[in-house]
Amino acid sequence: MKTTRPTAYFVRRPSNIYDLRRPHLMSDERPYAIEKHIRLPVVDYVNFITDLQADRPFIEENRHLCRIDEKGLWRCLLVTQQENNLACGVLVMSEGEVYPKYCAFVRDWDEGSARTN
């Protein structure tokens, strides 16, 4: 039996979260896996989603986890806001960079599929 992976629409070098929420074709979505869940304080999360082109220490520390594997699976960081009960956040696939080279907005992600540290 084949397992269906969640998919998301990744945007290259987005400026802010609004760039991630634009209409797109389902065929443009890519399968992903959450390698690590990063929970930011409210102020830091707002700063992050307002300026997605800035270098971030938490991305630099975890950039080795972000890659597209040999099967085309986008291995990402999930960035969410602490103390927020909404199941939404930003996937970051830095491709070895210290800034979010590719990002996707996700809702209803599965905590069970995230490797938490």
C-alpha cells in the first residue's frame, strides 16, 4: 500500500507570508516531510513572517536538515508561533542557506509527522 505524503506550494525567495498564500495549481505542490519543529515567541514569529528574506540563526543551526532528497521529498523545518493553538505555520526549505530560500504556508499539519526537538 502506498502512503500519501502531504504536499505544499513552495515559493522561492518570498518576501513575507502574503507571498505564500497566493492561488496556485495543485500540480505545483510538492511532497514534504517535517524534519524539525521550531516554535518562536510571538514577537519573533511576527518578525519572521514579515521578513522572510532575512538570515535567521535557527535556520543556520538546522540548515543541514533542509534538502530535497533523491525521491523528490522536500525535507523542511516547520516554524510556528509558541502558545498558538492554530495548526498552521511556515515550512522552510533553505537548501543549505541561512535564510528561507523556499517557504510554504501550511494548515492542519500533523504533529505526529514532525520530528520535535
